[in-house]
Amino acid sequence: MSKDINYWYTSWFNTPYYHILYKNRDHKEAANFMNKLTSHLKLEKNDRILDLACGRGRHAKYLFRKGFDVTGVDLSEESIAYAKEYERDRLHFVRHNMLEPYPDTFDAVFNLFTSFGYFEKESDNLKTIKSIKNSLKPDGHGVIDFLNSKLAIKNLVPQETKVMGGITFHIEKYVEDGFIFKNIRFKDQGEEFLFTERIMALTLAHFERYFEEADVKLLDVFGDYYLNKFDADTSERLILLFRR
């Protein structure tokens, strides 16, 4: 099995197939999460939010409709080109690598829907958190919405097939060397494709260490999009709220 998957996210996220496979994401759930999160953080109308690794901008667009000044950034050229069609005054999209601080500061920086832990080197996780810290105003808040890797591994389905957009996706999941892998195989117009997703199986202890090394303060840890407290054995998400 090939392990040559450096920068897998730059190729996979830039394809139309990624958006076909994941097109049924729950927008109502995402809206509810944004409502609860912005209320919990006491963000006010016109406060500035950076949506870090925004994809095609579904969270950013909703936050804009709620009255916030939103900038969405992502490494994917295709996603940013798509999102730019929705730009307005106080809603902007920019191609940007989240390993580097964004050249502006915000009241909040949101990193949502497991858009973390993709890197080859663990040191890049710390580098990203330091970049978030540098993109926050002095009283700003950072949010990382990650999966609960312990539960994800426990409930891992090794093989499954999904038919989306007329394409049959064959999906294989496994854990190796501290990473959760997902191989995605499919055929379209006579051509065969293979993409591999790879996410570090990070735990709360990993993030606590990163935050200590980055000198940021962990404020809350939630386990779902309703902001219930995190339980390592039962929570589906690992949502971390912190400030500089």
C-alpha cells in the first residue's frame, strides 16, 4: 500500500469528487453549532471571524448572514474559486496556508469540521496553533473542532461502499502509526482513481501539550455541536475553546 501521501489534502480537496462524496453534510447541524458557539463566545454583530480551512465556505457564509465580518481561507484553489462567487462586503475568501499567520487579527478564529491534524510532521500542529494565536486580537478566542479519535477508532468501519452522484466510492479505513487512514477508490468515465485521507489520531492530551507550548489558555472542551461537556468514551467530537 502506497505511503506517498504527502500533501494529500492539496490534491484530494481540489477535485470535484471530494465535494460529491461529502455533499450530504448536515447544514442544519452546522447552523445550530454556529449559533451556539457564537452565543457562548458572546460575539457581537460586526465582530471579525477567520474561518480557517473554510472549504467552499458553508460556515463562513452562514456566519456572514448572522451579521459577522468573515474571512474564509483555504489552501484549495478550487474551493476558494467557488467561494469567491459569494463574496460580499464583510465576506471575503482568500487562498492561504494555515501553517502561516494570516496578516490580520480577528475576534475569533474557527477551525471547523476536523480541518486539523493533516500534516506529515507533528510539529506542524503546534505551528498551526501558534499561527492561530498570532491571528487573534488580545481578547480573541480560538476554536478547534476535531473528531474524538478514541471513539472514531472504536467505531471504525473497515470497509464500506457509498454511491454518490452516480459514482460508487469504495472506502477502506484503518489505523496505523498513530494515524487514521481512509482509502477512497472509484471509477469515473473509464478512469480509476485512488485518494487517501490521513488524519493524526490526536487526543485531548495532545492538544493540551500544544496549547502549553504555544502559551495559549484552554478555556472549555466540548463533546458535540450542542456544547455538551467532552467525554473521551462517548463524545463524537473534541471541540476546544482557547484564548491567547
